[in-house]
Amino acid sequence: MNWQRVKALAKKEFIQIFRDPRSLALAIAIPMLLLVLFGYALTLDIDKVPLAIWNQDKSQISCNFIRNFSGSKYFRVIGYCGGYSELQKLIDTNKALLAMVIPKDFSKFIRSNQPAPVQLLVDGSDSSTATIAMGYADAVVMQYNVRFITESFLKLGITMPAAIDARPRIWFNPDLKSRNFIIPGLVAVITMIIAALLTSLTVARDWERGTMEQLISTPVKPGELILGKFIPYFAIGFFDLLIAVATAQFVYNVPIRGSLLLLFILSSLFLAGALTQGMLISIVAKNQLIASQLAIITTFLPGFLLSGFVYAISSMPKAVQIITYFVPARYFITILRGICLKGVGLKVLWVEILFLFLFAFVVIMQANLRFKKKVT
């Protein structure tokens, strides 16, 4: 390895990057844009569920029952209807996600200590949201039942029988904010996409412009050429990573409970692998359009769908779970969430670190083997 040649190639690549300020601006602006869009738009928190009510009983008891929903932060009563046709119209027009029908004998059942039926109509077109909304409704009804039973016992002068008192304590994300779960994964996905896109055009651009033939005629070795092109984009990618981590902590208030130094060291390892993967794509494709498309297909889709970023890997089919082992973003997301939320270190994350190292080693070796100093 001749470091003078590597330095000259890196300098040449830096000059080429700064001569195209639009590409440089996009390399910095795209991560910020993705962080803002995904950070604020992509959320798994569901509150203020629009609720329509048809109260046929219209008694004080039914009004007290409804008050449990209207007073909850998880529901927003959008209106009171007079029949099923009105409820159906609100659900069909997406104005209501949930509709509740209270029968006319509701208070009669309550006074006679019989189970009082209440009908819930749920828009199941979005199954995940519907499931969460039904869970909220069940929780409100359960709280009402517990309070009603307690008051009934007190009125009769009977001591409430002993019951199990479960006191859950939530670790790592006590407020259960989905943003704390999503943002670290988003940093990994953005790093993967931007890194691969940055370097996927480098070698292909030289082939298309004819400058590769000039480089081939020089004494520069394949490894020196790859390293010379790698260094400038690593600097840009690391700057993007700094922006992403700073945004996560200071804008979205995602905690970093572990070692910040370990976070950046392991991020550099992942960044090196992602950059070299993009360079490998560029070496194989030799065409900027094909290289950019391959970079998107091999980074965005697996990183978004198969890394555990949004969808739990454990709930995927077994065949798909096996495929996820070949997605490097999976391991980096686990590392980021472990360091940021749990504050764990090498003792816990050594398996994921090993796979990241293996990923970086394989793509670097493949890039060196695939690049040939000859015109084909």
C-alpha cells in the first residue's frame, strides 16, 4: 500500500465532490430530511381515537359510562348518533374508527347486577390500528367494572376481597414512546442508504467519463484506488452520522444511556461496510443508473422491511427470518437500541458486533477481488 498514491486519490475525489456542490448538499440534506419526515410522521403511538356513540339508554348511568371514554386521552368523541345508518356513514367516511352502541336497557341491567351488553363497531381496514383501539376500549371498560364492583361492595358494607395487585415497571422506555424505538432504527437505515448511494456512483462515474482508463494506466493498485475513493465518502458519511445522532438526542430527546465512544466506533464499522457495499455495486454495475437502482434495492428495502426497524422479526415467517440474518442493518439497529435505550456494552452486543465485522470484511474483500485493472 503506497500511502502517497492513496492520499493523491483521496484528494482528487475530494476535489471532484466539492466541484459538484448539489450532490454534496444532497448528501447532507437527505439524512436531515429523512429524519424530520420519518421522525415526526412515522409513529406507532395511537391516541385520540375518533369515537361515535349511539346512546339508546340516555340515563345518568349510561352518561357516566360514556364519560370514562370522553375523559380518556386515548379517545375523542366526535358525535352522538341516532341510528346505525349514521354510525355506518361516519365509519365509511373515515371520520370514526370506533362506534359504540349502548342498548336502551343498559341502566336496567346495571341496577339488577346483570352483565350489561355494549356493542363496539370497529373499522378493521387497518388491522393494527383497530387492534390497538379495541385494546384501549377493553381497558376503559375493565376500569369501569373494577370501580363499579368496588362501589357496590362498599354500599353493602362488605370489605373488598383480596386480589392480585400487579405493579408493572417498564424499563428503558418508561413512557412507552414509539419515537425512542423508531429513531435509533431510523439512524441505522439512513446511514445504510446514504452510504451505499454515495459510493455506488464513484467507480461507475469514472467508467462512464473515461477517467478510469487513465487511472488503470497509472501504477495505482486496486486496493489503493478503493481506499482513496473510500476516505472522502467516509468523512461525509461520518458527518451525516453525527448530525443524525445529534438530532436524535437534542430534537427527539432519545436518550443515550451507553458509551458514546462505543456508539461511534461501531457506527464507523457499519459505515465502512455500507460504503464498501456501494463501491462493490459500482464496480460490478459500471453504470451510474443501474448502480443507483441496485443500491436502493439492496439497502432501503431490506433495511426498512427486514431489519426489525418497524416490524418485529419474531412475527415474520421462518423463511423470512432466515433471510434477515443476511441484512446488516438488523445487527446495527440492535446495537443502537442497546446502547441508546439499555446502556449495554460489548458484553451483551458482541454477537452483533461480530456479524458487523464479518459484513465489513466480506464486502471489502469482494470489492478488492472484483476490481480489475483492465478494460473490458
